[in-house]
Amino acid sequence: MPSLIDVTHPRGIYLPEADLWLDPHHGKARAFVSHAHSDHVARHGLTICSEITHQLMVVRKSVKKSGTVVTPKLREVFEWEGWELRLLPAGHITGSAMLHLTRKADGATLLYTGDYKLRQGLSAERCELMQADTLIMETTFGLPKYRFPPAENVIGQMLAFVRETLEAGGIPVLLGYSLGKAQEILCALRDAELPVMVHPSVAQITEVLTPHLGALPNWRPFNASEATGHVLVFPPGAKLELPNMRTLMLSGWALQSSAKYRYGVDVALPLSDHADHPELHETVEQVKPRRIYLVHGSTREFASELRSRGYDARALGSEDQLELNLSAH
Ligand SMILES: [Zn+2]
């Protein structure tokens, strides 16, 4: 049995044998970037990412001009020094990828999920997992209480909200991040035959992603004087004051009963780009790892749940220091 690939966490996830950082927040010599959500992405000497993520980074102006960007095709083996790299669809947003590594010397393997979900969304490629000895996974929704309802139910509620608001003479405003959720909303509106207006940041990203999204509804950039009768798609932070507008936020955090008040919206519905608690367990069952590292969200809680099921699981980051200290007593 090969030895496990070394993983360290010196303020970011680092694979010392490959000299490769995974989604680092600061500029590094060599980094894998799983998707284009962070504005800090790709200010690295060498960036490995999917082609779509690279296009998004260019349009968001987050690529350092002097850096090198390598965009292996999804699912294909990419030979890199003593490693075989594979980028696998992560199902999180369009272009999001997991990284699968094989150490050629002995066949040891590692899978880094980045942000992901197993459920099939409308705008992202379906997630594809692959067996690995070491699994580094995100646990944003790592508590048992986080179970998302079927997306078609949520979208049905969203469409009902849109129609009721329009029939009452109001302007429905659907809130979701400009990259990812906004395209999911647009895809969900594709059969509704309603005119749509979008915030400029949503327009910019949707233009880049249109070749990858299939059919979209008729949309145009936001114009306040002509907004009546339209469905609006805006990012949550954008300032918008219109008479008769009603707002609906789409976020996994809408599972929390206080979400609507916290976001200051009329309605909050749980539509998420992330894996929920059952999907996290399904991931572990499919990948069959010998060791699991957890990042983001409920890392300690999910690690102890996995350990109680017999897995070698540990939280990465400052929390695991605390956890190790506690368990030593
Ligand atoms: Zn993300």
C-alpha cells in the first residue's frame, strides 16, 4: 500500500511533494484554482484551472499578466512532473473543477473537491467523483440538520413568487451571486416566458458563460425606467430601490429560519451550490479514502462524525489545533 500524499495547512492547503497550493487566498508560486468565486484567484506564478474558470478570471480581471495559466481539459490525464493530474467536474458552478492527483512513483492518489455538490444543477456540469486514498473535502453544510429539499420544489416556489408578484403589479427581484446562482436562476426561468432584466455584473458573467448554459430566457441589462413587468436578477449586495419591488433570496442558508430577516428580504428559499450533509457522506462512501481532511464550515463536527464511523478524518485549519489539544487531555 503506497504511503499517503502529504498535506499541510500553513495558512492554506499545501501539497509539499508537488509544491502546489489548493485555492490559496494569496499569491503563490504554483496553485490549483477550483473555480472563479474568489476575487483573489490566480495571482500566482503558475495557475492550474479549467478553461471556463480561466475565462471568468480574465473577465473579472483577476489574472496576473506575468503568470502562466495551464488549463487541462476536464477528465483527461495531464502529465505534470512526477504526477498525473485530472480535473473533474465539481457541479458547484459552471467550470468548477475538483483536482485528482496520482503520484506516478507508487500510485498514491488524492482528491481535492473544492466547492462542490452532487445534485445535478441547471447551470453546472454534473459532479464526477473518483476513488482516492486521501480526500480533502469542503464541509460548508456539514451538520446533520442541513438537508436541502429537491431543487425542483424550490424552483416551483420561486416561479410562483414571480407570477404572484407580477400579477399584483409588483416587480419580483431574485437575489443570487452574480457568478453561479444568477445563472442557475436564469436557467430556471428559461421556460417561464417572462422578460428578464439583470444587474450589469450578472450580464457580464452570463455573456461569458452563455455557450455553456443551453437555452436562456430573453434577458437584457437593467434599466430602472422600464423595469415594470420584468423579473429582475440581482446580486444580494447591490443597491436597488424600486416602488412595488418584492425580493427573494436564494441561498443554502435559507434553511435557517432567521434567514429572511438576516438578509432583509421578503422571502428566502434554500437553493444551494454546495453539498448538503447526506451528500457529504455519499462522497466519502464513493471516494473510499484512507484519510480525510475537512475544510470550511463545520469541519470539527463532521470530522468527529466520520471518526465515529471508523474513518481517519481531521479538520484542517486553526480549529484542528484546538481539537487536537482538547483530545490530548
Ligand atoms: Zn464557491
